[in-house]
Amino acid sequence: MVRYKENMYTQGVSICCLIIAGGLILFGFLGPFPISLITSIIGIIIILSQIYRISARSKLRQVVKNEFLMNPKTTVRDICNSTGITEKDVRAIILDLKASGELMGKFSSSTGMLEEAFITNKQKRLAQKPAAIHSVSSTQAPAQIATPEIPLAEVQQRYCPGCGTLVAQDAKFCEFCGTELN
């Protein structure tokens, strides 16, 4: 069982620590005996701590995934309250789950609940055909492409602070990651 600490997921694994640990172990093989033993032990401890962080990240992902499986209409705040995981970590986990294809669908912009079903079978996702991409023909001249004339001062775009997705002006929650918007 993993004991959760604040921002454990987002602070994750450090490549720099692994490089330092490798250097300490290498120095342990090449240095004089008493110092080499101490540096090797420190290097091994650093590597073990990074392995623990990797396993903790996968367990936290599983916890959030199980929350969506048990209640597909849950919100980010509900997951934070029921698991004790910080909102920052829950948002990062949701984005990772979406990136890996383990969480599909979008969140309601008014309630923050996941609207579409959670898909756990990656084979179903791979079997689905991607939506058609509409593109402008390369033979069409740029002057023929219709673009609406909107003054630059009137364009007020709003982005989600959690994932950077463009959101509607009246949205209370991000449709992609479920983050509550101010």
C-alpha cells in the first residue's frame, strides 16, 4: 500500500536522481574501499526510491481509474474528497489516462461530470475509426478560403488552467480534464 503525500504524482520520478545514483555506484566501484561502500549504498538507496515512485504513480493511476469505474459521473472534486489525492495530482492523472487511451470521453462544461462512458479495453479504442479530417485542397488558392473577419479586440479566448484546452466563455468546467474554471 502506498502512503500518499501531497503532490506525489506530479513530483514523480527524477532522471537527474537516477544519473546521480549511477555516478555514485560507478564511483563506488572505482574508489577506495570505505568510501566506495558508502557511495554505492547511497546510490542503491536513490535508485530504490525512484523505483518506489514509479510504482506509486501506477497505483495512484489505478485509484483514479477505479473511481471512474465505480462512478462514471464523478467529478474531479469528488475524487479528491473520496481519495485524499490533491486536485493537482488528480488532474495530472486524468490527463495521463486520457493520453494513454484508458479514459475516454469529455466532461460536462456545466457540472464537471464525465459525460461519456469509461473505456478500459484498448482493443475497442483501436478498432474505432478516427474521425475524418477535413482539409483544404492544395490546388485551391489561399484567396478562395473563406475566413470570417473578426476584429482582434473582440476575440476573447479562454483556456483551461489545468490542461490548456480552449474552453467556452460560459463554461464552469473544462470539457477535457474536468477542472473547475473560475
